[in-house]
Amino acid sequence: MYEYVIAWEWLAFAARWFHVITAIAWIGSSFYFIALDLGLVNRPHLPPGAYGEEWQVHGGGFYHIQKYLVAPAQMPEHLTWFKYESYFTWISGFLMLCIVYYGGADLFLIDRHVLDISPTVAILISLGSLALGWLVYDLLCKSPLGRNTWGLMAVLYVVLVFMAWGYTQLFTGRAAFLHLGAFTATIMSANVFMIIIPNQKIVVADLIAGRVPDPKYGQVAKQRSLHNNYLTLPVIFFMLSNHYPLSFGTQFNWVIAALVFLMGVTIRHWFNTTHARKGRPTWTWIVTVILFILIMWLSTVPKLLTGETDAAAVAPAFQQFAGDPHFPAVKQLVSTRCSMCHAAEPVYEGIVRPPNGVMLENDAEIAAHAREIYIQAGRSHAMPPGNITDITPDERKLLVAWFESAVEGKKQ
């Protein structure tokens, strides 16, 4: 059993490393070609059929790049296709989803306080949502609405916000954000696999055969590439969010997700405009900062929106983390809800060492990790994972009051 757990941990690490490597390759090449395409200049001396050119310098050398909307008069012997970066990013990401969230469904995927379902049902819902997401997206793109690029993007935004809300009604907050990233990444990778590359192959085959390619193939591929362009940064956010519980573990997590998609648009708009040499729209950064501040505010679950009373009024005020006479209540709470994993010898099945090396077995350890307890189990619902130890809302308020009162006491 011990060897199996160790091997599973290393398998998860290998999948994560593989995923990061392929994602860097995909996102890097995608952003490079977007910047290159937007920066092309049409000059009089270009050869027939050339749309634009760009001079670049890198690694001690100069590169002269020309773009043909159709193809040069003579097709080159070898073409480099940029597709495997996308394919392996999705494959490695799905592998991680299987290892971490499907293999540990009871711990990471299911929160029975959100929806009491079995691991099998949860996994089927997960798989079905990814497949259904692509089908709905593809049908929207191929519908009459697809002829209006920005109208289509507005409808797609509504779909993404609905999925953000829907996932939070099904899974843990951590899994909801991860699935929202996987949902979006599936659309992006399927765009490459199902639309962009097949369309490019049709164009190449027509050129080799001496036929004039239908321009619709390029137009459709360009529209899907535009969607991928604006979806990339939100996907990165959701994939990183599992390390930041204030993003996924709070009451308004689905609203935060909706704002993240908007931030992705504003940031990419600045880069796209700058690369196209159409100015530097600084307003996009102002909007991005405002959105991020709003996200930070929402992560605290403001009582103005929730109607909650001040946490300090729910539990006694504590003067110091471990020195206050009421500290035994917090210690008892942590011992009951947290120490089954955060102990020198964890007793929870499958956990052979304390997560991240954090132990909460005595006063000194609890006080030393007061901030983490406050964020992970007080201000957010990240811990315990899936609330497997049934921590109550009042107990979370107790942790919040303990930490905040202690901090205020130290300032005085």
C-alpha cells in the first residue's frame, strides 16, 4: 500500500510537469504567432501573393518573415505544423484530471455539503460536461449567430458564466475552478484538432492539386483562433487557482470566475492592439486593476451582500494566537477537523505524510500556522478538502474571529 501511494504521487508529479511543459510550448507559440500576425507590414517590394512581412532579431541573428494568405507560387517541400503542442497539453491535462480528481474523488472532487453524489456519478458528470461544452460551442459557431464574431463572443461569455455557476453547484470549489479551466481548454484544443488544422489541410491539398481554395476555411479558422486568443489567460488563472483558496473557496467564487474572463479580454486587448501598432490602450490596465480589486473584495464575502453578522461577534475575542484563555476551543476544533491529516502520522486513508509538511498537533504548531488556518479553513472553504470532516459555518467563523482579533490585539 505504501509503495502504491508513493508511485501514485510521482505519477501525479510527472503528469503535472508534462502538462506545464506542453502548455508553455502551446501558449508560447500561440502568443508568438498572434503578435507576428498583428505586426506584419505590407510593403511594395513584397513578392506576388505575399500579404506582409516582419523583421525580427533574436539569439544573435535576424529573421525575415513573410506571410502568404493563400500560398506562394511554389509550395515548399516541408511545412512545419503547430498542432502537437495543443494536443499534448490537453492530453496531459486530462491525465492530471484523472489522477488527482477522479482518483481522489472523495477528497478533491465531491463536497457532499454541495451535492451528495457518488464518485462514479461525479466523474460521469465531469466527462459529460466537457463533451457537451464542445458540442454546444461548436453548434453556436456554426449557427447564424456565428457570422457575428463579437455577438457570438458575448453569447459564449454568458455560457461560460453559466458553467462557472453550474460547476460550483456540483463540485468542491477547487474542482469547480479546475473544471471551468478544463471546459475552456477542451474548447480551445478541439478548435485546433477539429477545425483549424483540418481546414488548413484542405487548403494545402487544394493548392497542391492546383485548385483555388475556398476562403471560408481560412475565415472559420481565424474566428476559432480569435476565441483561443481571448480564452488563454483565464485558463491559466483557473489552472493556478487551486493554490489560492480565496479565489475558489468563497461564496462568490462563480462571480470571481466571471470577472476573470473579463480580465483575460482586457489584458489580451492591450497586447493585441500594441502588437498591431494601433497604440497602447492604457484604459485596459485600469479596467483590469479595478476588476482584480473587485475580485479581492468579493473573496472576503462582504456582509453587505451576504447579510452575515460580524464574525467577531459570533466567537469570543482572542488576544493572542495561543495565549488567550479561549484558545483551547480553537485547539479542540483544529484537533477534531484538521489533525487527521495534519499530523506526524496521519490517520486518513491514503495520506502517508502531512500535506505540505504542515502539522497541527500542539499549541505551537497551530499558532505558527494561524494565517494558513485563517485563509484555508476560515475565510475560504478550501480546507478540509470537500469538507470531509464536516466543519460547520459557526466553526469557520470561530477561526476567523480568533485570527482577526489576535492580529488586532498585536497592533495595539
